[in-house]
Amino acid sequence: MPNETLAVDLADLDNFMDDATPWRMFETLRRERPVHWNPEPDGGGGFWSLTRHAHIVAADRDSATFTSERFVNLEEVDERQAEIRRSMLETDGPRHIALRRVLQREFTPRAIAGYATFLRGLTARTLDAALAKGTFDFVDEIAADFPINVLARMLDVPDGDTRRLIDWGNRIIANTDPEYADVLLHSAESEQYRDLPFRSPAALEVFEYGHELAARRRGGSGTDLISRLVNQTPMDGEPLSDRDFDNYFLLLVVAGNETTRHAITHAMRALIDHPDQAERLRADLDVMPTAVEEFIRWASPVYHFRRTATRDTDVDGTPIREGDKVVLWFASGNRDEAVFTDPHRFDVTRSPNDHITFGKGGPHYCLGAALARLEMRIMFEELLPRLSGISVAGDVRRVRSNFVNGIKQMPVTVTLA
């Protein structure tokens, strides 16, 4: 493999603990080496980084050459692990389509629009409880609380269980953050959990909870997501195995909460840092749909997804060998100077806005995109008119991860309008 090094290392998690370093590294790579070999520590091999918008989109659409079947995280898994841990994310082709369609109708814009009244009421209750405190942690009181309650409604689980869902999501997806993880991903202890998603023992708790729900819903006429999973056969005629259900349910718990909460937090922080943009929205809430697209671009709550080359190929003239890991840095694509004018400027009126936060036309386009857009639109339509001022009131603390672009604590002080 090439041994040239730049002043970047996308495998070093310490490089993702501040607000500037990741974007500096991405900008350097887009300019100097858009297809870049990044070694991994401890002889773990390495991966190709794609950092330009066009290269990411092309690879994301070409699952025949850049497959998800060999996993979408940087962790290396053997064939046995891959089969045990495989979810819809790690499936391509007809089976992927069949698994998506089990729940796809529940996530169409038309179906999601039916939640608007519920979301307005939920938002009001969330804001009433948080804003009355004056100073509070925005992540805990608003950003995490809001989307998890939407997920609880879609799963038809008791409101009292939402804190457990948040805790599970934290422990699973932040498996490289010592404050969250039960067992750190690359530790010797993680070997005993190698067959679990993210090597997280919290997955066992999620599986057990899912089994309880499935047992109660199986054979019923419910329309919640669990009932759909246990009472429908995918269109390819292959029923969901118990393992398929486990991995699907865990994906819903994690993806249905983590990404939206981080997007909401990043959006709020951007509005605090750019008060002129907040005033622009307060003056005209009709701008909100356009602003939401900028929130989503700016937040880029998932830094990357990994693919694996199925054959010898090349990207922009750089040879890539069969079996090489190829990482699509969606966050970098969202700052590509070739696509976005002044990409490091936060602009709630930005149009066009060809961000790739949810993917772009590829088979793995985010199933929950319409829901995330509606949640963010309603949240900020309800929140901004209530505020005459908001400021950060302490240290903003980030999740230690090069996978999720997350903020785990953001204390704020608000002044009500």
C-alpha cells in the first residue's frame, strides 16, 4: 500500500475531539489526496478514504463494486461474525430491498406526515419541561428526549422505557467512548463480545427487550413497527429469522435515536454561534424547510460508512484492490468546495443544498430521512419563537468517535420571549 502520509489520521479518535480538526483533515484530503490510504494502529491494516462529494456518491451507488456485505464499520469481522451480526445495513441486492420494504411504507413522507400533530404536542411538552429550568443540558433535556419519544410511539413501547432506549443507544454506538461504553471496542475484553453488534454487551439487553415485545405482538393485528416485523414476510419470501429480528430491532433503537439527537444539538449550537441566522428564522418560519437541509448538512451526524471493494478497481485513477476497505466520509462530502459555495458558512437560506447526509440515490439511502426532517422542522418551529436568547453555559463535550459526530453534553442558558 502507499506509505505517503499527510498531516491527517482519520483512525486516531483524538483527532475527533474538537470542532476544527476533523474538518481541517477533510479539507486537506479533498485538496491534496482525495483518495487516501490511511493506516490503522497496531498493524490493523488500513483503509481508503474517499472525501470528495462526487467520489462518495459514485461509490455509494455502486454496491456491486463497493459492497456493504463485508460490514459498514471500520472493525474487521470474519465471515462467521458477519453472518451473526448482519443487519439491513450490511446487506446488498434483492435481500436488502426486501428487508427495507418490510417497514418502508411506515417511513414514507406521507406516512410520517401523520405524526405531525403528535410531534407538535410532544415538542411542546419537551420544551415546557426544559425551558422552565433556565439553565440545563440541551442534549439530555431536549435533543435526546425528543426523538426517543417519537421512536417509542412508533414501536408502541411504554413512555417509561425511553430512558432505557437512550442508555442502550449511548452504550452501543459510542463503543469507543470510555464514558459510555461498557467495553471499549479495541480492548482485550471486547473479544468475548465479538459476535455482538458493536461488540457491546448492551446489545444483549436490547435483544431481550425486543424478544419480549415480539412475543406479545406476534400473531396480532397491530400496526406498530414491532408488529410489522414479526407478522410480515419480506417480499423475497424468506422470513425474518430470530437473528434477523434481533439485528433489525437493534438498528431501529440505535438509528432511530442517535442520529437525530446529534443533528438537533449541532443545529442548535450553530444557531447559537450564528445569531443572525437564528433571527432570520424567527422573522420568517416559512424558511424552515430550507433551513432544515442546512441543519442536516452542517450536522453530518454520521461521519462515515465503510464499504469493501469486491474487485480490483480505481477511483480517480488511484488503484484499489479487491478486499480493500473503502470509507465514504459523508461529512467531508458535505463540505466539498466543488459542490457548496463557501461550505464552512452556516446559511439557513442555502439553496441548492446537495448534501449527502442521508446518502444520495444509493440503495442504502436513509430509511428515516423523512422522519428526521419532520422532527427537526417541528422542533425549531416551536423552539425559536419561545426564545429571546440562548447561550452556551459550560463546556460542550463531544463523543469520542470517528463514526458518530456526536455531542454528549451542551449546557445552555435560555431567556424566554
